[in-house]
Amino acid sequence: MHKKDTITIASKSKNPLTVNRLGYGTMRLTGEGIWGEPKNRPEALQILKKCIDSGINFIDTADYYGEDVTNRLIKEALYPYASDLVICTKVGGARKPDKSWVPFNRPENLRSSIDNNLRTLKLEQIQVVHFRVIHGSEVPFKESMDAMFELQKEGKILHVGVSNVSPEELETAMQMGSIATVENMFGHAQRTSVKLMHGGETRGGHEVLHICEKNGIPLVPYFSLFQSLPKKDSRISPIAKKHNASEAQINIAWLLHRSPWILPIPGTSSLKHLEENLKAADIELSDEDMKILE
């Protein structure tokens, strides 16, 4: 991985965080349906350690992955944490026993989620926390964001981010306080909002990327390798063959080339796939490649 290729979170703040521009998303480390313990716990721990050894220093998690599975794995594998490691978590959602996703975004909910993350990760302050918008909530967006900024004032959160937001919600959040990062679904095959059966609408990154670039806010794409909706793009295959790479690797390389403000966090539960993802950072796409892919 090109360690010189970095991105700075909250660059205009008193406490900017500079990380290498390929992170890791932990969601896939859980059991089936993003629930329960991983099938191969030793491999899951090995993956997290391999991330650090390979130069990854931005890890994305959430206490509702598992539940609390990924946080506990992170602590077991990586604590005490490297001084340059940035752990980013999400609040605003929860899971029911039937594995459904539900809003958990009242001020008292957000406070309990932050406290739970601090406890399970064994931290005194979380460096980056995204407020995740989950549809079907009766709580106004501004009320939840007010609570996030209050928790930041208390010192429990260093930087506030938002996730799964519309351009209008992002603009609103930016008027209320400093937004460090945005985490929306974005990848070569999915750049616009789509409907997902389990979670309502999932907002795409294309609609907010321009705002992020204009304001120097990193866009952290999730589901960057998600290929089901919309259908797989046939343009990737010849580019993959040209570079002797997999289509997943070209997806990651495209994100890294698409904008310097994109911080990919491809996740996997396979050590082999992690190593392939890391190699994607070394793929140099030409201007012609990018024109074809666009």
C-alpha cells in the first residue's frame, strides 16, 4: 500500500487526524447476517492484526455489528492501540433479536451507545463517530445532531461525522457544527441511492461527494464492493484483465483514483481477500481507464 497516499480528517480543526488512504471496515467479521460471532475467530483476529502490520490505520466499526462483536474483536486483537490508529464507530441504529435494523437515535440512545463503545473498545474518547441515519425514525435529524455535538463538547467524541445522509441533511449538519467525515454507500457499481430490503433507503455517495470535495470532508464509502444493486458493470472486466487484477481490486482502485477525498474501507472476513484488497492500492489506472470506467 502506498503509505504516502494519505488523507486528513478534520483538517481545519485543532486536532486533525491524518490516515493512510485505505482503511478497513469490520462489518464482515461478524457471523451470518451481520450477527453473532465469526465462523473463524482466529482468522478474524489475524485480519485485524494484518491490517495494522500492512499500514492500515483507519478502522470502521459499530456496536450494533454482532452485536458488539467487532468492537470486542478490535480490543482483543489490537489493544493497546497504536498511537496513529483511528477507530471510527457509528451510532443511531440498533438490532432486534429478529436481526432487523431499527433507529436508536434519541439523545439518551446516542449517549448510551457512545458509552457502550467507549467501554467495549476500552477508550476514553472515540476519535470519529458517525451519526447513522436509519429511515423510519420519529426523531428529527437536528435533535439527533444536537446530541452528537453535545457529546463532543463533553469530550466523549473528538470528531463528529454523519452516515447515510442526503445532500440536504449534510448541509444541515454542516450548519450546526463541524462535520469531519461522511460515510455513504458508494462504489463503481452504486453511486446513487438504492432501496435495500432490510434497511430501507440507503443513500449513495455521488449526491454528496461534490459537497465533500468543496468543503474538504473525506467521504468514507461503505458497500463499495456491493454488486447486486444496480447490476454488475461490464466495463470493469476488461480493465481488470488489462491490469491482471480482480474486479474487486479495480473497484477499490477506481475509488482511490476517483477523488483524493475518498477514503475506502473495503471489508472482508478472509485473510486472502484482505491481501488482495491491499494490493489494489498499488494499481495505477490511466486516464483512459478512468474514462472507460466513467
